[in-house]
Amino acid sequence: MGTRTVLHEADISRALTRISHEIIESHRGVDGLVLLGIPTRGVTLARRIGALITEISGTTVPVGSLDVTMFRDDLASQPTRSPRPTEIPSGGVDGKTVVLVDDVLFSGRSIRAALDALQVVGRPAAVRLAILVDRGHRELPIRPDFIGKNLPSARDERVHVRLTENDGTEEVTIES
């Protein structure tokens, strides 16, 4: 069983800068854009992308968080999850383009839960998905719009995203 680092701090920074540029370009600016991170590390990534978009465009983009805990389909098998706060920016999401941000896309079940949670919060004009690491193995027809790194992996491998704000270190590792 071994662990190898697949993204270092500079790689993560580059990926987030690229994602930020792609979001601005695909949205043709930042008006009507809202970023919602999925706890835990998705919130950190959403804040970073929001700061980068502000730096690039000169306009602040609202950033919030969307807890998906109660919308997950695995609560019966993993009942120990504790909900995190949902923080919707003051302008809400109605009629806006919402970019959901998460660290790793695997089966797609967290994103499905996020789409369900988003329905409770409001009715966006469009929903996009930004992911730092797409590792494949989708169980649902969900595809990210913005990807930091495609990382093909075996189903039994584990991908760990560590961010300075959450973990005191900055890297993405894969454990076999």
C-alpha cells in the first residue's frame, strides 16, 4: 500500500487559476454569478476561486456554502455525518448562474445531493460544476464543466485533497 503525491501546491494554484479564467470566459463576465462550495474543502476552493475571479475581473463574486448532508442517499449506511452550515450570499441564487465547487468528483452522488439541496434554496438560471480532481467512476450522469485535473484511478484507491486552510498542508495524494 503506497501513497504518491499527484498535485503539489503550485499545481493546485495553477489549476484554480485556470478554472477561474474558464468560469469568467464561459459566463462572459461575472454578472449574475454565484459560487457555492460543498463542505468541507469545496468551500475553501470556492473562496479561493472567488478571490481569483475578483483579482482577474476587478468585481467581487458572491461565495457561499451548500451543505448536502441531509440530501445524501447514504445516510443509512453512514449516519455519523454532521451537517455543516449552508451560507447563501445575500443576493440569493434565483435567476443566477450557480457554480458548485467541490474537491473530488467520484461517483457523482455528492453532486446529485447538492442539486437536490439547491432546489430548497432557490431557482438558479443555470448550474455549473467546478472540480479540483475528477477521478472517474461515475455512477450518475454528472459531468463537471471546469476540471483542475483528470486523475484516472482504480475504484479501491483513495484520493486525498489537503488544503492549507483545512489541513495545514497543500497537496493531492492518491493512496493504493
